[in-house]
Amino acid sequence: MTVASVFEQILDREHVYPFMQRAQSHHIDVSHQVLLYLEGISVSFDGFKAINDLNLYINDGELRCIIGPNGAGKTTMMDIITGKTRPDTGSAWFGQTINLLDMDEPAIAQAGIGRKFQKPTVFEFLTVAENLELAMEDDRTLWTILRSKLDAEQRDHLDQVLGMIGLADQRLQRAGSLSHGQKQWLEIGMLLMQRPRLLLVDEPVAGMTHQEMDRTAELLISLAGQHSVVVVEHDMDFVRNLAAGDRTVTVLHQGSVLAEGTMDEVQNNDKVVEVYLGE
């Protein structure tokens, strides 16, 4: 990829990254402590029911792990939450007043939902700090990065995110020279620049070293509370690390919730062992 093609991609950033839109102020009603409601969701593709009467509730500030075998509906579920896929039936609410099914992908991102895909997609010819600056919620562009300086509040926010993702020492390093794990953390940081209320994180530790996996777990755990974090993952050691204590793990199977509970409860569930953990 040439520098010119990267700049072209940056200029078309709203097409490449729906979350990199100007953030809008939405009042999110979490008076019932629930941030995300999925109720009676079903969707079929060419006769195959990918999601089948799915009911899922994510609390405000919760860290939730979602596991399940291939084809369980995990990716389709995230596609529905972010507006990429429309369900055939059911309802999806962000808080009690924001109907996600009435919104497109950019509007959902603006409302406060950020999604991290499995493969990191950072701007490799830009530095770590420039990637974060480009993702800022105040509609930064390539030209404003080149021609203007951040104000004190913006610098503080960028520095805070750099510290959270563990890349403060790499702020002037080109993103393309980072390790795989560091690129994953940078993309999480790009989402955090938008101050999302809900983060959807898809298989964040695929291809990571054990040390990077431990650091990723620390990062995601640190985000819970200020953000709600939903992590879809296959690596069970990583899930056990994230779900330590009484955090809830949801098991999907054939497009619906098979089991839900603590990691100990899920691991000792005969149905879960049969369809997933025992494979």
C-alpha cells in the first residue's frame, strides 16, 4: 500500500470506519441498569436461521464474555447490534429509549456503540498518536492533523488513552511497525477516542503471545465500569481470565442463548460441555 493510497483511505474514513463519525450527544436511559436489550431477535439467510429468538441483556458498565461454537450466531448478533444486519423479528434497544432498529450503522456508532473487529485495521503509515487523533470525536481530518494543534482537553484525552492501551512510549512510532498485539490495542484506543458507552470486541487475542493476551485482559477489565464491554472469544483460557469472579458468561448455540452464568456454572453445565467445551 502506498502513502497516497493510505491518504485516500483516510479521506474516505467514514466509509472505512463507521465509528469514526462526529459523535452526537444522546441521553441513554439506564434507569433499569440495563444498557443493551435484545429481545426475540431472529434472522435467516437463505433459509438458515442464524439467530433464533435471541434474548440478551447487557448491564451498564458490565464486562460480558460470549462464547459458542462456530455458527452459533456470535458475529451475526454483533452485526445486528451495529446495524449491519437487520433482523426479521425482534427488538434491539440501547438503553430504554434508543431503538437501534430505526438507525443505520453511522448513527448507531454516533449513539455510543463501538465495534472492534478481529483483524486490526489501523492506518499503518501514520504514527500511533496520529491514528488516535484521527479517531477523535470532534471530526478530525487529515488536514486538521497536519495544520492544527490539539487543545489542552484533547491532548489530555489522547494521553489518557495512550496510557490505557499501553502505547505511550510508542506514540511517535508508525503503526505499521507495531506488533500484532499492539495494533489490536491501538484500534481499541481509536474506539476509546470516541468515548463509546458500549464496546463490542471480536476475538481480540487471536494471534497474540501469552504476554500480549495477559495485557489485553488487563486492558478490557480496566474498561469495565466506565464502559460496557462485550467480548466474543474462542480462547477459553483468556475467557477464564476475563470472567474471573462472578462475571457473566453467555453461551450461544444455534442462534440462541444455551446457558448463562459464572464461568464455573457454565463449565459445569452438561449442555455446554456437550455442544462446546467438550468438543
